[in-house]
Amino acid sequence: MSKQLPMMLLLIGLFSYAVLMGPFTSYMRDKPIEEKLGYVPSIKLLKPLSADQKELAGASLVLKVMMYFGNIVSLSHEGPVISKPPDLQGMSRLLHGAVQLDPYNMDAYYFAQGILTWDARQYKVANDLLEHGMKYRTWDWYLPYFAGFNYAYFLKDYPKAAHYYNLAGDLSGEALYKNLAGRYLQESGQTELAIAYLTGMVHTSTNGAIKQSYEIRLKAFREVRRIELAVDRFVVEQGGKPASVELLVQTRYLKPAPVDPYGGRFYLDPSGKVSTTSKFAFATKHK
Amino acid sequence: MLNIMKVTLKGIFRDRVFQGIMVLASLFLFIPSAASLSMRQVTELSITLSLSLISFILLLLAVFLGATSLWKDMERRYTFSVLSLPISRTTYLLGRFFGLALFILLTSAVLGAAACLAIKFASTIYPSERAVVWSWLALALLFATLKYILLVAVAMLLSTVSTSFFLPIFGTLCAFMASGITQQVYEYVHSPAAADAISPLAKSAVSVVYHLLPNLAGFDLKVNAIYSFAPNLAGLGITAAYFCAYTAMLLGGATLLFNRREMK
């Protein structure tokens, strides 16, 4: 018995393992995305716990958020409706934690700029974070470039936008940002500038999920721009504003009909601005 | 002492510690692909991962080799045979320490070379906006090595007063964890913000602990290596001097205690 026991234990263990691995892998894979972001202890605790590995701890928090976000973006493939709203607050908390552990981590600022502005609409929080980063990454023109865009496009604070675009121009040596600074001061061409910004982000993105998220938004903004141009032509030729987007389609000023990649419907708000029922975000199913 | 150093090195190689390290070092192969997950700082992430892996391996070596070296000798009754030769206890202990330090230095050099290859590969595929400054990377490695050599001295000091390996291992680990935050705690309790919240007695206690425990935060040059900042050379000079002074103090204490230790 005693001679056979180790072999029996090994065989039982191997058999049980083979039986369990399938269901266990499925269980882990199908875990709700909220659980995948998981619980992370307070940064006050993480800092001493990470000892001399603060940069690694910061990078791993950013990777955790990226994996989570990648899951959400992959769900958008299944249709314009995703099952749960993403935990934007949780992502923001982890990214703030990451820059406390490593204030130089560019991935954290880059990612925060993406989710805090377009998705969470926390423009002030995003700019505070970018300004925090500028204290450390003093050579980096991306941070003032992002802050300039946020001030101009979302917060409509043109003097500040011009200030940050000038700074981005000084740091990068690119005349383009100086030109943008001038344009923001004139408060013109908001959609066009959003398209220019998003095009730049798509070109410079190396992460698949982020790139896809920007591409979808860019597609939506290009549709908005097409509607705006049709409205302008309608005004010039008909001498008045069109009543609706549908009218533009019917009168062939807008051909083909615009499609919102977020699954919404474009409309003209009372001020004549082009809006969409999706608010440039995928709809979520609430329980 | 040279003979003890040689014996120490031979013993480590005989125990196949180096082969174990090489197995762990195979993780360097995966660093470029892991770093490619980064969106904006692939090279920087490859340096972070490389330096972290080296730090982790050196920490394991410092804690386990430093804490078990003397204990193992006594367990195997090897110490008694060696000390029956015309070798003083001081020579024996210092020989052991310098042998371990040499091994850590050697490991650091080999792992550093592997890290350079991984970083070079990652930076060739995804060039960084800021060029890698290899000399700062080498400095970061050198100071990390000094840090873990100092930790070996802590482990050996604890070994001289312990009859098992528990105190040296856990004591060294605790000293390592505490050494990274003592500076922050010391600065906080002496800041105006803490003036009312912390009692003078607690402040004095913190000051005593701060001066007693090693301050290893100064040896961390990862940020300089990762983001290519020039380190403060004068500060590094002081840190190197601190290393010499603190290690001398630890070794002095360890030899004094070891000389007085009763061996049956």
C-alpha cells in the first residue's frame, strides 16, 4: 500500500487536474469584466509594499487597465450594445495610482487622456493629471498637446489652449502646434480640429484596443463633418438652415446617409449643431 | 581570506545556484515582447522589466545566500573544521562575505549583459523618443549591486546572533522593506504638516530607527536609467561612501559578535 500510494496520488492528481482544467479555464475567461479590473489596495499601502519596484508596480497597474479596456473594446465587435458600462472610475483610480508610483509613466497619461476625456468626460481631472505629468516629463510635448486640445475642444478655454499649444510647439519644434495655437485662439473649426487630433492619435497608436477606439471616434467625427458641410451648402443654396439631417438626405445634400458607428442617430440640435443620440458612446444594457 | 572567498564561490557553483539564476535569466528572452504591450514607452518598459528582474534575482541571492551561508556551515559542522586551522574567525567571516559579494557582482555583470541585449533589441524595434544612456544604465546596475551587497552584510550580521535561518532571512527581508521607506517617514515626521500630529517622543524614536536601519532608497537609480536623466554625481559619491561606511559597520559588528559566539 505504502509503495503504491505515491503513484496513486500522482495519477489521481493528474486525472483530476485534466478534468478540472477545462471548466476552470472557462470560468476564468468568462469572469465579468468588472471582476477582471479587480481590487487594488490603496496607493498609500502599495507604495511601501512595492519597495524598490515602484516603476514596475506602476507599469503593471497601467497594463491591468489596458487589458480591461481591451476586453471592453473587443466586446464592441459583438454589436453596438455592450452588456455593462465600463468601470471608468476604477480605471481612473488605477491610472492615478500608477502615476503616484511612477510619475514619469507616459502610458498612464496617454491612456488617461483617452478615457477621462471622451468616455468619462472628466476634463478637469484629465488636465490636472496632465499638468502633474508636465512637472516630471519636462521634455515631452505630448502632454501640453493633450492639455491644449482638452482646453480648446472640451473646456472652451482658448487662451489656455493656446498657451499649451505654444508649449507643445516649443518642445517639439513643430510649427504645426504653433498654428493650432493661433487657430484655437480664433475659436473656429471645432470638428475639423477634433478630426486632426484623432487622426494623429490613430497614426501614433501602437496598442490595438486604443487604436480601434480612436478609429471608431474618428469615423463618427468624419460623419459629423460631412453633415456640417452639407448644412453649409444647404444654407448657401436654400437661404435657410435645414430642419433635420433627414431633410439633407432627402434633398441629396447628404449622400449617402450618415452612419453613427456607435449605433446612434445624428440630428441637428436647436442651435444648429450636429449631435447624435449615442453621444459618441456605445449604449449599455442596464439590468 | 582569498582561500575562503574561493571556497565560498566554489560552494555556490557546486550548489548549482548559478544554473538556477540562468534559468530565471531566460525570462530576459520574453522582455522585448512583454515591453511591446506598452503604448508609448516600449524601450522604457523593457528597461523597467530588465532592472526589476535583476533586482529580484539579486534580492533572492542576497537574502538566501547571505542568511544561510554561516548557518549551513555550522549545521554541517564545517565551521569547526575550518576554525581548527590557523584561520581567525574574522578572516573566515570576511572571506565568506567577500566571496558572496563577488558572486553577486559576477551575477549582476552577467545579467546586466543579458539586459543590455534585451533592451537593445526592444529599442531597435520600437525606438524611444529619448535615447537610452547606457552609462546611466550601468550606474543603476552598479548601485543596485552595492545595495544587495549591503543587504548580504545585514544578513550575515543577523546570522551571527541566530541559531537558525529564520531570523536572518525574515530579518533581512524586513530590513529591506523598511529601508525603502525610512527616508519618507523621516521626512514626514519632521515636516511642518506633522508638527502637531506627531509627539516629540515619536519623532525621536523615528529618528533613532532612521539612523539605525540602512537607507537603501539612495541606491535606486532606476528612474535615471529608464527615463534617461543624468544622476547627481556628487550624490552618488556620498551614496558610495555611505555604502562603505555602513557595510564596514555591519561587518565590524558581525565579526565582534561572531568572535564572542560560543560554538559547541
